[in-house]
Amino acid sequence: MRSSQAQALPAAPDIENCLLGAAILNGNILADVVANLSEEAFTDPKHRLIYSVLRDFHLEGKEADAFLVHDRLKSKGAVGQSIPANFISNMLKVIPAPSMARGWRQELEKKQSARRLIKMAGDLSRAAYAGDDPAWILEEFSYRFGVEVEASTGSSRIAPLNITKAISTLPTHRPFIVAGYVPAG
């Protein structure tokens, strides 16, 4: 059933907040976050800015703490404009248990993967509704999203897709269903 209101994309701003706070407090958590997530994993623009500063510290081989992160954000002009002055200190007050950081990171990976799949499905649907050639749609899909797709066309329908490899950035490399087509198998 379709709703007249658009559904919100999968997001978890509270988890983003907890994970970034834990990363500020613990260099090992920061290393795990930088190794496994990109800015795209964070849906809140403030969190994206904080992640980018934390990533920069990590890549520079420097330890990050709340004061250094605040100062770096301030030097970028973010404090006071896009990030309130007390945002970092408030972030650190609501971390339930830094030991949960790995689970939080995995949850953000799932949300990010879900947003990518929704985008792919939307792109495929728009192209199909626009009347684009099905072979071109599949070729474009394969190129843009790093997925190998095989399909045979006969008359005006497409045979079930055989997706032989999932998107490399998805945390679980399992085949998936795209826009109602069922993988051959």
C-alpha cells in the first residue's frame, strides 16, 4: 500500500551521536570507525562534520579529544554556525557504554546499505518508467553500482536477473532482490 507521504530514509541519529562520542573518547574506536565507515554513513550534517574532523585526526596520526575536535571545528567556521558551541560536550554526556561501539558501527553500516539499495531501486524504477531500453538500464545499473547482472530479453519482458556479486560496499556480500526481480538460482 502506498502512502501519500514519502517515507524517511533509514537513519539512526542517536546511534551516530553515541558512536562519534565513543570515537572521541577512545582511539581504538576511532580507528574502527574510520576503517569501516564514510561520511555517507552519517545522516545528520553535524555528525558528518564531526566525522570528517575525527577522520582527519586519525589520518594525521594524531589523538583526538573533545577540545581538539571543538577547536578544529571552530577553525573551519563550523562552531556557532552549523554546530552549537556545546554540541560536543553534550554528545559525550549521552554515551551509554563505549563497549557497544562495534554494534553501533554495524547498525550504521546497515542503515547506509539500506539507503544505497533504496537509491538503486529508485534509479532503476525511474529509468524503467521513462521507457529506457531494458538492456541499457541493466548495463547502467551494473556500471554505476558495481554489480554484475545477466539478463535475457525476449519480446517485451526481462527474464529473472542473475546477480552474481553484490555491491562491494555492502557489509554482507549476499545477492539481493532489486526492484521486484528475483535472482536466478
